[in-house]
Amino acid sequence: MDYCGLRRRADQTGVSLLPEQRYPSVTEIVSSARALAAHRPGLCALRQVGVSRAGRPLHLLSVGHATRAVLVVAGAHANEPTGGSTLLSLAERVLYERELRDGTSWHFLLCADPDGAALHVTPAPRTLFDYHLGFFRPAGPEQPEWSPSVLPPDRLPPETRALTRVIDELRPYLQVTLHGTDLGGSWVQLTKDIPGLAEPFAKSAAELHIPVETGASDAAGWPASGPGVHVMPAPGSNAAYPSMPDDARHSTWYHTHRYGGLTAVVEVPMWASDLVDDPAPHPAPAAALRQLGRRLLRDALEVELVLTEALPRLPGPDGPLLRAAKWALELVPGLAGDWAQAPPADTTMAYVGSVDAFGRRLPLRAAAMLLRVLQEADDRAAPRLEQLVAAWSDAFAVRFRARWVPWRTRSNISPVRSWRRPGTRGTVRRDVRAPERARRARPGQLRRPGVGPSDACSESANTAPVSPSNPQAFPKAWRYSTCRPFHSPCASAVTGA
């Protein structure tokens, strides 16, 4: 077993041989962070910064003491579990590379939604069906980053208030939030443009055979500074999907702007599809979107029929799984209407493919969460719904020719850059292999459950000045590094801060 806990066994379907690994739990992430803090108590500190709705603690690991701060957030979405191990890898790298801490302190929110993480129970998914059997993604009002877009300030959940308090305290010039997707490609969402990011980002993704999602439906209608790099429009501008209540422009991502900072949201796929990076024009995008809207309504109706029939038999008030399933279904009519009535936000094959994936994802997730509720209640409708979840999962994978992204490849698609700080003459080169060399030189190296260093990484040679008053200068060039147990393109990349 290596640093990542890698084992191998045959896929039960007989289709492929996949590495048997798992994502670390929140408890393991906190334990690892505590070990780092104990290893260098003069440099690191682990503290509690809030409490979840269920009473679980929210922890912040800080490395360094400089006023200029970078904040890295993991676990904002429960169904995107790889951010935690990426975060730990980055924290260790910052700890071992002194130049990364010169003039910058680093702060790591270990898990923004520990309650959600406790409910998403697929730590080592081997197929899309396996992934959905333990699926959980909270309803919009219960998501830490998104709740400000759908709730008034006096009703925000405690996780959101904890995150915004941390931002108010640190005033970071950069916030990086680590996200992922089940099937698709990799892309970056920025609250302010970072000139020069798109080219090295796309090049690095190509080297690792990870498609860049050039027409992400999550960023429909947003300006793009290059393939896969989307810049969020300013609050108040028209949304591509007017019916969607959870508008990114009102999320916690924009809270850093109060202090002159920016937020980078980095997405990486668990399963990749080359259909999401095709820039060719679609022959009939408007007609395709209307058809996808009709399918969305049809699929959602199948789930609603099961829900309506089973609901009288379910005991007690709605729990988080049922609330989330209902929330997803409530989005469907408006979204299908947006696709049918509004002109397409993009006319490429990539965009239509991304909408196709979104249209499959929404009812599938609702069905998967409802299935867990029915299984818990031993309801007679559960077997029928399980067959539906299995069929939709398989159809999703087949339609998009899903291929598993190796753990060590998708780990950190991480922007790594060379940079020059104001007032210095030289260029500091970032080499993600440095922490590994440092550990080899230390007999008492730390070992952490489920996470590890990059073992097949390359460095970037581009330079860019960075200024506290000009956060858009960060970073001039980003690189991907390869450390697969972490599923987030931003592990070592942020290290250019």
C-alpha cells in the first residue's frame, strides 16, 4: 500500500481494472491536519471556526503568520469529496516549501459542510451507479457557499456564517474553492479574470488526457477568457437560466471582493468525457435544447410519480435526503422552460453536451436520494426506483463514453506557477516534487491516511508579478500536477500565490 492507500482489484463488471482507493473521511482529514500542526506548532495552528447545524465542528488549519492571506476551501459540496485530500496535499507542500510562505499565510477550511459529508457515503465509487447509491447533495438553502443566493441574511445556515466570518477575518486576496463533477471535464470559474491562465491550463489538461469543459452549462452565458476559464458576470447582469434560484453571483465566492480579492473555483471530473470539449458548432442547438428539456421533464416525472405514491407511507418530517430530492425536482420545470424558450447561451457541441449531462444529472440525483429514503423505510417502491437509478447511470456513462480518470491524474489538476514577488529580483520556480524530496530527506516524515504527494509532476517556467493591490495578476500561468487521490485542479497551483 502506498501513500494514497492504493490497492487493485478487478472491477465487478469485468469491464476494467481500477485502483481501489477511497477518499479520506472528515475525521481523517482533521486528524491529518492536527498531525501537521503538531509537527510544526510554531508555524501551524488548527482551530475551530464554527459549528454545523448538527453540532459538528468546522476546522481551519493555518500555515504562516503573514498578513497577506490565501484561503482554500474544501467540502462545500458533499458529493465532491476529493477536495479534502487535495487540501491536505497543498497544506503539506506549503509547510515544506518556505518560499511559498514568504509574505503569504495559508489558511485551509478542511470541510465547509461536515453534515453533508457524513451523508454522502460513496468514498470509493467504482461505477456511476455505485456513486449514486450513496449520493447526497443538499438542497440549495443548505449549501454553505450557495445559501446566500437563495436565503435572506438572517436565515443563513451556521456553516455559511462561519465561512464568511473567516473571510472577514483573513481578508484573503485569493480564495480557492475545490470542487468536482461526476462526469465531464475540467474547468475554472473566476470572480475576476486572471490573464494568461487559459493556455497553460488547457495544455496541462491535454498532457494528462483530461478534457477541458469548454462549454460548461454551470457557466452558461459567462464571458470566457479562454477554453475552460469562465469569468463570472457582475451581480445584476442577466442570467442564462433565469429560473435557477441559486445564482453564483450572490454566493460566498463574491465575499472576497469586499477586500479586493477574488475567488477561483476549480472543477475536475471523476469520469472524463471527450464530448464536453468539442468546439465545433452544433447543427441545431436550439432544437437540441428543446429536446433535452422534454427529456428532462419526462425523467423528472418518473421520479415524481414514485415520490407521490410513496410519500404517504414515509414516516416523520422530511429529512435532508428527501428535502434535497424535492429541491432538485422543483428546479426541473423552470430549467426545461429556459432551454425551450431562451436562445442558446452557446452553440457549440461542447455546450449542448454539457446541457445533456446536466439534464441527465438532475433527475438521476433526485432519484438516487429518494432511493436512499425508500430503502431506509423498507418501502416497496425501492426496488423499482433502484432499477431506474441503475438504468440512468448506465445510460449516462454509455452516452458520454465515460472513462475513469486515474486517481493520480485527477488528484490535483493544479495550477503551479513561477512568480516574482514585488521587490524581489529572482523568479521562484514551483516544483511540486519538492515536498516529496523533502520527505525523503526527513527520517521522521509524516504519514497521513488516504493522501499523498505528487509523484509524476512537472513545473511551469512562466513568471508574473504579484501585487496585493492587483489580485488579478495571480497567477500568470497555472499548471496541472498529478496526484490522484485528490480530485481537484487546484492543489499545487495555488502555491503560486
